[in-house]
Amino acid sequence: MEKIKIMGAGLSGLSAAISLAAAGYNVDVFEKRSDCGKRFQGDINGLENWSSHVDAISEFESMNIRTNYYCEPFKTLHLTNGEEVLANTFKKPFFYLLKRGDIENSLDQGLKNQALDKGVNIHFNSNVKKEDMDIISSGPEGKKHPGILKGILFETESDDIAVCLINNKTSNRGYSYLLITKGFGTICSLNLRDTNDDADAYYKKTYEVITKLFDIDIKNEKKSMELVIF
Ligand SMILES: Cc1cc2nc3c(=O)[nH]c(=O)nc-3n(C[C@H](O)[C@H](O)[C@H](O)COP(=O)(O)OP(=O)(O)OC[C@H]3O[C@@H](n4cnc5c(N)ncnc54)[C@H](O)[C@@H]3O)c2cc1C
């Protein structure tokens, strides 16, 4: 059986591993961290579903990827400029909300379990070199063109909602958002510039605008990941 070595047990590496193992390859994945999802801390991510007529989840199924992780469809998106709010409801989910991290039901742990079930060998704490690998899926860390994401994660009793805020006072060439799904929420500002000071100010303004427009209950707030390099 042909052997394949994959660098990185992120979404790309694990998806490749699952598909290759299903096709009969003997797969080894090398991950420098101690578990899958360690780059995240329970963050909520949106899996976009608006750019194709094919549903993202059906597309995953065609790649042998099952939905064994938290995956909540959203059909209504609130768009705001900070003053008016427009609620747009679509026929099919425009995105799915997923959890990221080494926590139960996260996408990262779901894919890890599917890979292990298919016989993939995952080697944690293994910092490897590109030259020794067949597939490089080491993600965006350390690459150029930084984007900075500032925000919070929190627990809440407020209803589920997805809000996208587009306003040049709340983000610099990016966007801000409020997402709440089944008791968990996040408020973030994404800035396409590499100055932390600006990102702080844009996040503070985002928080102010969102909490003025929406009456949300915020408990046990903690910082979301601060620096993202896409
Ligand atoms: C806070 C945050 C919010 C985000 N929100 C969204 C969102 O809402 N929607 C969306 O679509 N995307 C979002 N993203 C982006 C999304 O997370 C990434 O696009 C996705 O994780 C990329 O997957 P990947 O497998 O390419 O890389 P990664 O998930 O980064 O995986 C790469 C893996 O390779 C490992 N690795 C790196 N170097 C080595 C080495 N030398 N040896 C061994 N292992 C190595 C890393 O430890 C890592 O586990 C967000 C990102 C962040 C940080």
C-alpha cells in the first residue's frame, strides 16, 4: 500500500488524510502541536455556503467527510452599517457555524476522530520539514499579508443570531461580526493591517456599536485569538 506523509493536522491535512485513507493509502500526519485544534480556543467559525450551488456539507460527504461535529445552519444574516439593520433570510443556509479548538464537538476533533477511524496515524508534537513530506498543509502561520482579528468569546442566554457589521470605524478594510449559537457567542473585528493599536480601537468601537444595536447577554467573557495571519 502506498505511503503518504502529510505536514499539519489542521483542516486541510486531516481532510486530505481522510480522503486518501478512504482511497486505500497508508497515511501518516505529522502535527507540531500536542492535539488538533490547539491553534483555537473554542472560537466560533462560519463555514461559508453562499458561493456555490452545491451545499458545503454535501460536498464534504462526497469527500468521505461525515458531520460528526457541531454544525448549526444559519439562514438569516443581519447586515448593518452601525445604524440601520437589514435582516436577510435565504432559502438555504448561507453558512454553518462550527466550533474550533481541542474541545468536544469541534470541527478539529471531529476530523481527527474520522481520520483515526480510517486508520490514519497522527503523530503529535512532531515538528517536521517540508522537504520530508508529500503534502504540505501547515496553514497560514508565519506567512505574509497579516490580518488582525480582535474580539471576545462569551457565554450567553441570548437567541442565536448572525450579524455582519460593515463600517470604516469598526474595522480597517475588513468587517466585524456578532455570532451567537446555542449559548456561545463571539464579537470580533477583522482588520487587514498589521498594527495592533488600530485593531484594539476598531474592536472597541465594534463592541460599542453591536451592544448598542442588539440587547445581548454577555457572560464569562474571554479574549478570542488576537492575531490571525490568513
Ligand atoms: C480566530 C480565527 C477565526 C477564523 N474564522 C474563520 C471563519 O469564520 N471561517 C473560515 O472559513 N475561516 C476562518 N478562519 C481561518 C481558518 O481557520 C483557516 O483558514 C483554516 O484553519 C486553515 O486550515 P489549514 O489546515 O490550512 O491550516 P491550519 O488550521 O493552520 O492547520 C495547519 C496545521 O499545521 C501545523 N503545522 C504547522 N507547521 C508545522 C510543522 N512544521 N510541522 C508539523 N505541523 C505543523 C499547525 O500546528 C496546524 O495544526 C479563522 C481563523 C482564526 C484564527
